Amino acid sequence: MDNSPQTYQYELEFTVRDYECDLQGIVNNSVYLNYFEHTRHTFLIGANIDFAQLHLEGIDLVVSRIEVDYRLSLKSGDRFVVRLNILKEGLLRLIFEEDIFILPANKLVAHGKITGVGLKGGRPVKLYDIPGFKELI
């Protein structure tokens, strides 16, 4: 998956900050989840999906599963991009396929598969019943 051979629906560029690194001088594995989350949220906001408004309407978007495959380590000051594709799985699940590439080499650093669902009153909501999602998927 080097050199990003596929196309993506969205991408967001970052730079590693010092405090994201552990004692080994590399980005702590848990920080990659923050990169993935910020990219998903920015993508959804850009698609006019308002988390705060959905919450006021009783709908919460939550992560139900995360899988991450780490390939390379990022270090302080590294520039990188997170690229995202969104897929529908059944009536209830949304899959975010997210890849992190170091720049300018464009080599794959990590691949994440994040499964999300919408909940209303603690119960799953069909994706098409969530405002804004019909146009998204």
C-alpha cells in the first residue's frame, strides 16, 4: 500500500508534535487513534453532519470497533497525511477506512478500520434515518 495507489474521499495533513511521542522518541500508538478521529470528525463536519445538533436530537455517533495495523513509526516534526474512505456495512454500520502516509515519501505508516454506529436512546439507528447520512453514503 505504499505510494497511495487508491483514491480517497478525503484527506487531512498533520505535523507530529513533541508531546505525542513516547520515551522511544516515536509517536505513541494511542495517538494514532486521535489522528484518525480528528480526520473523521473534520470530514463529517465538512459534509454538514453536526455532532452537537445530532446529540440534541437524541442521536449519538459512536465508535463500536477499531482495528489498526502499524507499519512505520512517526517522529516529532514528521509531516503526514490521513486519507479516508467511508463505506456502509448493512443498515446500521459505517466503516471508515483510514490510512496514514508520511510525507513527502508517501509511505504507509498505519491503516485503520473504524466501525461506527448511530444510537438513539441507546439503541442502534438505521444510517438512512440519521440526518445528513443519505447524501453521504
